[in-house]
Amino acid sequence: MRFFLLFFSFASFTKTILIDPGHGGYEVGAKIKHNKKEIYEKDLTLTFANLLKEKLRKHHNIILTRTDDKFYSLEQRAKMAQEVKADLFISLHFNASKIKSVSGAEIFYLDNHKNKAVAKIESLENSELHQSKSDIVNKILIDLAINLNLDASKEFASIVHSKLKPVYSNFEIKDRGLKPGLFFVLALSKTPGILVEIGFISNAQERKKILTSKYLDKSAEAITLSINKFFLKKQKL
Ligand SMILES: [Zn+2]
């Protein structure tokens, strides 16, 4: 009987999670030369997405917005979240800066109230869009007005942040915090979601941790725990 109950609770707990490895194809994202070789953000996001998928697939239905090195527009990715009826959307990214000393990890959630969020529209993660900045902001704000997932996104982001914090300390990664942002892909997915910047590949020390240490594995583990905690909390409500 106890076994049956356990099985039943897991079965009802299964969610559809859409993992979005940022960039792809000709849109390589952040890039940096490392040991005479170019390192592209698009490859790292796919590696990390697969790592996360492996950890989550035991209990959830996991779909990736791309499984190979192909270009999909931000609109296509967001549409996919609606088509597969995703319960959660996680966009994965790595950062780069011209200032080599800049480092750290940050988590973004959608917010239409903060000025900071509007500033973030200039970010690399929206750079694929070729419309004018005001057009993009307007489009996102109109969409946010009918977006019912803002609170859930913020709640999920704060759980992920609390689970990632000990990982940041263990690997001496600077915690750049939990931030509001206006990301096209998050706004249009119409699903609770976050965008995670896992670290700066332009910072030599951090790049080493991203490429060689267990930092990615432990981060994927923390995100997995966060997802389970988020849905368990929802189930209890
Ligand atoms: Zn990116």
C-alpha cells in the first residue's frame, strides 16, 4: 500500500519541462579564444542542457528546444513552450564581457515594473532581434500585461537562487543575484520560466571552472532540486 501511494504521488508529480539551450547554428552567442580554440556559448548551453535533462528525466517529461547545433529564433523557442504545454521553461546561457575581470552567475525572471528590466533589453540574449529597441520593449510589455506567470516565475527564480547559492560558494563563483529582466523568449513562452547565466566565459578563472570542474554538474543538481521543490510547494497549496 505504501509503495502504491509513493508511486501514485510520483506519477501525479510528473511535469513537462522545456529546457532551452541558448543560441545555436550561426548565432553562436558569447565567444572566446581558449588554448587557440574558439569556445562558443551555444556549445556550452547544449552540454549543460543535456546534463540537466539526465538529472530530471527520472521524474519529468523533458523537452529541449534544440538537440543539435541549429538556429531557432526566439519566437520559435517561445512558441514551442506553448505547443508542448510546458509547465516550466528554463533558458540556459553563459555570459561574456569585454572587461575580463567581470565574473559571476545570475538568474533572471520576467518583470515589467522595474526600469532595470528595460535596460536589460540591450543584452546579448536579445541581440538576435533586429527590430528597434522600443519596438521590442513595446511588444514584450503588451505581452506581459496578459502574462499570468510573473509571480510563479519570480517564486521559481528565488528557489533556484537559494539552491544555487551554496554551489556558488563551493566553487567561488560570484553571486550576481536574482534580477528582473525583459527577455523576449521568457515573455512569449507564456509559461513560468527563468533565464540562467551560469558564468562568464570571458573570465579566465571562471572559464576554467566551467570547462573542467564539477561546477556544471553541481549547478544542474541544484536546479533539479529547485524544480522538485517548486512543484511540491504548488501541490501542497
Ligand atoms: Zn546567451
